[in-house]
Amino acid sequence: MDNLARQLKVLAEPNRLRIVDLLMEGVQCNCELGDALGMAPNLISHHLRILREVGLVDVERDAVDARWVYYSINRSTLAELAQVFGAFFDPARIKERHPACGPQGSPIQLEPMTAIIA
């Protein structure tokens, strides 16, 4: 539960969600992300660092020129997040339940709005 909350908190930031959306299209470098989002490189790097800390983004340096860094979605973390998120918000989890409080522990009977207004 704590890990799901932490990942959702990270993804709740709109720029991070946009970055994840772009990375779903495939590997990107910082400059490509910055151009697509109209953001400064240092701001892109900040968001990528946070996404990497929760395991959603992987980083790889270019084999020929290590100054170039490429980012991608961590597929296993994404698959786990999708499974946990889907299971948590599955409508089949909702159970029929009536509160134990109130008159005889019965469901609350609401009168139609027309009767209240009239």
C-alpha cells in the first residue's frame, strides 16, 4: 500500500505524468523530452530523477559518448504498478454492506428529492 501511494504521488505531478507518457513511446534523451514539453533541461532532469527513485524510469549512458543519457520506462515496475493499481481499483472489490449503526442497523431510506422540496 505504501509503495503504491508513493508511486501515485510521484505520478500525480502533471509534468512527470507527461514525461511517462512520452517515454511510453520509447527511449528518449533529455533534450527530446525538453523539446516535446517545452521545459528546461535541469527541470526535466529533476523530474526524471524522481521517477528513477521510485523505479519507474531506467537510465542508460551512450556506449560511444557517455555524455549522452537515454531514459526509458522500467517495464517490470510498470507492469507491477498496473497490476496493483488495477487490483486496488477493481469494481469487483466493492461489497454489499449496510452500516451497523442507525435504526436497527438498517440501510438509510432517503426520500425522493421531490418529496423534500414539496
